[in-house]
Amino acid sequence: MPRLDRRRPLPSRLRLASLSPLFGGLLILVPITPALADTPASLFQAGFMRQPPGQAADAGALALQSLAAHTPLTAGRYRVALLVNLTPFEERELEFHDGSDGRGLQACLTSDLLRALNLREQALETPLPDDDRCVDLAALIPQARVDFDPSQLRLSLSIPQIALRQDRSGNAPEVRWDTGINAAFINYQASAQHSRRRDGRNESSQDLYLSSGINLGAWRLRSHQALRENLDGERRWSRTDTYAQRDLPGLRANLTLGETFTGGDVFRSFAFSGVRVASDQDMLSDAMQQYAPVIRGVAQTRAKIEVLRNGFAIYSTYVAPGAYVIDDLSVGSGHGELEVVVTESDGQVSRFIQPYSSLGSLLREGVWRYTTTAGRYNGAEHLDKPQFWQGTLARGGTWDTTLYGGLLASDYYRAGVLGMARDFGSLGALSLDVTDANTDLSGTLGQVQGQSFALRYGKSFQTRTSLRFAGYRYSTEGYRDFYEAVQQRNAAARFAGSRRSRLEASAYQNVGQRSSLSLTLSQEDYWRSNYQRRQYQLQYNTRLGELGVNLFASQSLSARHTDNRLFGLSLSLPLDFGRPHTATFDLQRSNGQYSERASLQGGMLDDRLSYHASLSSDQNNRKNGGLSLAYQGSKGSYGAGYSEASDYRSLSLNASGSVLAHADGIALGSYLGETTALVHVPDVADVGVQNASSARTDAKGYLLIPHLRPYRSNSLVLDTDQLSPEVIIDNATQQVVPRRGAVVKASFDARQVVRMVLTLQQPDGRPLPFGAQVSDAQGQALGVVGQAGQTLVATDEPGLQHLHVRWSDSDIQRCQVTLNAQTMPLNNGYRMQTLDCLPDDADPAHANDPQEHAL
């Protein structure tokens, strides 16, 4: 069935040149047409509409009256796209009634729908009804508005922020969680390097890493493999994380069977094979996932409560007179101060400050976090694999506290943990826990028993210093964690001894407006040993005009447990060669030896192709030059590098990407993350998606989106800027809510059409009047004639067809056009022609034969 599509603009050259009369008329029609559908045409004055000589004076008024009499939709049920404050929500089938004021259709909004839209009921003057009656949103909430676009089947709701829950960001109810399709995929990372030394020796190495998965219904199978070949030609195949997993929505948890790792929030993480049930915090709302302080107070009247952070409002609601509790704030991680503003009904305003600090162990009040694991230890070393059971539990309680603990039992190991974390507000956040462990080491050591005490602290200070994390753990000589117990019992070479203490810290300091100082530090020492393991990174960054300056110092551990100290200075300067590039100069001192390097880097092809060229020299005056290229394509990423010095040459290649098999074929893409989407635009190639700029649909219309947030509403918006004018996608936006690990499929309906720009004239050469309606042989409206007789028509029929034009109810003000779209000249995707419109009684077989003209 032929259809008119007015949403896609014409190319600028057409719009500004030959089509300017047409769009001049359409600019008049666009704001008027919706009003005409709801208002009598007599309210509009047609005197401003110029008509060609010889036309009746009332032709414009008759055309407007004809347009105004058109009713797009009748009352009934329609599936519409819902938008809340311009953010897509989902598609719903709603009942529409004729408006009481005669202005079009009005949607029936029920209480259940408004609650699903995250409406905050306590902010309403009148509570929502408990039945399914229609609710007048504008009467319920001042300044709320409901707009219905019948041509797009789109219902837009504008709701003040104060009337919406603050945890609505991306949150989706459980009924929308999508298991996805059955699919199998392989992620790959391949690299190869070949070096030739001056003495004639050749060295080569290859690495292949595979991450594969199969999704079958609610289950997902995952496995990671690696094939490595070293410089001596030795090959080694390894496998990790091979497991099956599924959601347990009722428990807000995941079930895992196979080889994976335990969590590290209470006990030290280690590899195991067995079964685990663990709570999944991502299944909670955004506000409930992270700790936030609970604000309590007393209101004298019905009061407005506002919460500000750094002067910006982050929360607002109304409360009834009396005591109130605000427990659904979302402040993110970190530390700071919240300003609470209470405005009473009589205008009285009071303020107070609520300081807060957060640690990873802090949970919001009422939130549980738990794991239970049973299986065998499965470390990479060739050690024994004792059976074990481990359980952990944490719960957020009142007064900004969290209690947590755990038990671990094995063949020769027992341990228990008990701890508490609390937000002390202006004093910072603090956690303390105690672990008691009993280990049977066998042999001469026998049974050992000990305790470990851990203290963690975090706070932001008024000096703009952020102590992101600081922790200290002290262990008695007989204490071992499970990993250490297995190593020592089996005399593993990597066992460094019984650990006495560990200190770790991370701090960040802003210096002025353009500088910052950061420090990360960890240090360990051991019983009966003078050996210390210290690692740190210290950086100072500033800018002097356009010049970036980075001073850094670090200490790390080498494979021989020796300290590797590094000090350096890095200068970077942006350059403009038509595209941004960056020149960098580095000076480093490592273990008493100096080196310097100059490099140039930048991007091309919309930053899909990047390069890095460098020259370096060390204290022995040995020169080294290198060039590397990296390309991010729609089906993967690829790289190559070459370096040369006086004593060697080296060439390296690398590639990464994914292959996904589904019911309809194979799709290639970038390296996939945990949760992905398969987009399908049937048989339309080279269409992109805004949140995956490098990916484009293949010949069959498939495209892979590598990263989605599980249990959250993810917007998939097609990039149609380069779409051919002869392709129509009715809805280029979808919302998907995947479960963890799912491959969700999002199909977009697309169809091929023929777009025509027609200049219609009467047999004497005069253009048809402005406002004349164009319809097909079945009477379906296709378009409206604009100025100079021009109209834009989109039809599904590429062959011979007859169009009818009328500009009043009079039989003498009608005509017909016969055309063949396949014979029309094509210009930038639009078929353009000037045609004569003949009276309805004319023979269409001979119409527009000698009179037709190219536009």
C-alpha cells in the first residue's frame, strides 16, 4: 500500500534549490495541520495563500477545509511508544477516548501504568486510585502534560522531576527482563611477533585467547581458553572459567556450576570448581545498589524537602507533617556533604548538613548481600584440591551501619569472619573485622591457629583531599588464609611465608584549578623475614597553557621479587594538522639508567584508524624507532607494529573480534562483553547504532552491540544519517532490558519505497493549487501539493500507477496523473519529474506522453 513519509528531510542541495517552493508551503502546513484536525477550518484565514491566475479565489480556503476535516485516528486501542520527559520508556497498548473538549484523542492512563513510570505517590496531593479507572494526569500533577502524536503512534508524558522516584535511571521491573535468544559466540584475541637479531637468531611467539559461550534458554555456558607459544617454540593450552550459569530472580541471585572464582568481599578470592549461589546487586535498583545516608527529620507542616550536593539539586519530594525518613537517595560512591533544605507550607525555610562517607562494605539499610559456595580448590598450580564450603552474609542496618561475616571450612582449614562498617558522617567511613583461622599444615608444623584484624577508612576533606581507601591488616604468626594454607601445605615455590601485615591506600588531591596529585600504595611484610613487598605509584599532573606536564614515580615487583623503581617526566602538546594530534616527550630513570623518547600520535578516518610513531634512546646511546597502527572496524579491530634498533628488528600483528551464530546465520563484530545485543534491520546494509559508532549492519542487516547493562533499560538508536532515501524505518529506537549474559535481539522494521518529487501542472501549464490532496487509486492520501505545484510522495509500487488529485468537492476541480517511477530520472535517491494532471475523464493511457518533462 503506498504511503507518505514526511519525517526524512531531503538532501540540502535539493531542499535549498529546486524544492524551495515545495518546502515553503510545507513549512506553513506543518504547524497548522495538527490544529486543523481539532479546530474548525473557519478559524483560519486563507487570504495569505497566493493562487495562480485563473484559480478560484476560495481555492485555498477549500483546501484548508479539506485538510481540517481529516481525522487521523478514531477512538480505540492502539500500541504506542511511551516517552517520559523525552526518554523512551517502552511500547504499551492503551485505550484512547475522544477528548471531552473535542481536541483529538486522549489516552487512558491507569494507576498501574503511572506506578510503572516511577511516579512518586507520596509527592501527590491526591493518592492514586486502586482500580483501573482513567487518571487525569494534568489534574493530578500541576504542570504535567500529555501529548499524543497519532501519525507516529507516540505518547509523550512530561512530568515534573519532583513527582518521579529518583532511582528511575535505567531501572526496569522484573517482568521486562529479557532472557534473549539462543546463540553461540566466540571472542578471539590473536597476536604474533617475529624478531630478527643482529647475530642471525630468529625469535617468534604467538598467542591466541578465546572466550566462548552458548546461550540456551535461561542457561548460559561460558569458557575461556588460551594457546600460547613462547620464544622457544613451546606451546601450552590452558582453560579457565568454564561454567554454566542462570538467574534466580526470586532470590535476586545467580546460580553458577563449574569452574570459576569465589568472591573477594569477605575472604580472599580463589579459583574453585563446584557450585555457587551469589546475590547479584545489579538486580536491585540504582539507588539500592550503593550506600547512601538516610536523612531523618520532623516537618511542622506539609513540607518540601530538597537535597543538594555541591550546590546542585539531586533530590526533591513532599512530606506530611511529622517525622519523615528519606531512604532512597542515590549519591554514588565516595564521600562528601549533603545540604538538606526544608520549606514549610507557610514559607519558613530551614537547612542542615548531612555529611556522608562510603566504603565498599557499606550497604543501604535493608539490603542483603550473600554467597554460598561448595566445591574443590582449583588453583593454577599443580597442588592438591581439597573440598571446601564457604558462606558469606552482609546486611545494611539502621544508623548507617552494615554487619557482615562468613564461614569457610575445608579438609584441613577452618575460618570465621565477623565485622561491622559504619558511616560516621563528618568523621568518615570506617570498617573493622576479625578473622579467626585454624590450619592443619601436617608434617613438623602441625596445627597452627591465628587471627587477622582488618581496619579500613575513607573520607573526603574540605581541603579537596579524597582518601579514597585506606586499609591495614595485621595477622598473628599462626594465621593463614585458605590460599596460603594450600600453598604451604604443598610446599609451593610461590609461598612467600606467613604474612604479618599489609598496608594499602589510595589518595587524590586537587591542586589549584589545573593540577592534581594522586598516590596509590601497598606494602606487605612477613613473619621471621626482613623481606618487604612495596609497590606505589605517585603522579602529579598539571597544564601550562596548552602544554601538559606529568611527573611520576613508581615501584613495582619483578619476576625475581626485586624492586623496580621508575621516575619520569612526560610533556605532551596538542598539534593541529587539520585533525588533532599529540606530540609527547618522555624522560625516564629506571634502576639508575636514563632513557628518553619522543612520540607522535593521532587518529584518522573519524578516529577509527590511529597511529603511534616514536624514537627513543638510552644512556648507552642505543637508538630505537617504532611505528604502530590500529584500526577499529565494524567486524573487529586490527593492529600492526614495527620497531628497529641497531641489534634487532621486530614485527608484530594483532587482531580481535567476535563471531556469533544465531538461528538466522552468522554475525561478525567487535569483542563482545558480558551482555550483548543483536540488531536486525532486514536486508538494509551499512546502518549504524549511536552507542556503537564503529559497527555497521552487514548485507543481511545484522549488527552486534558489544556492551549492554544487565537488568537495565538500554536504548538502541539507529544512526540513519547515511540511510538511503528509498529506505523507511518507521521506528529507529528500541528499549531492551537484558538479563546478565543474554544476547537480546532487536528487530527494526524497514521497507523499500520509491520517493518521488513531482511538479504537477494543469494541461495549460499552470501549477496545481496549493493544498491540493494527492491520493492513490484506492483513495489513500499520499501527499499535499505545495507551492509551485510540487509534492513529495513515497510509494511501495515502483511500476505504472495512477494518482488522483483534488482541491475541492467539485468534480471540475479534480484530475489524475499517470506515471511510471522506474522511468523517472534519479537524483540523490529521489525520482523527479514534471507531469500534467489531466481531467478524470481523459484517457490515462495517453497521459503525460508528450507533455512530461524532467525536473
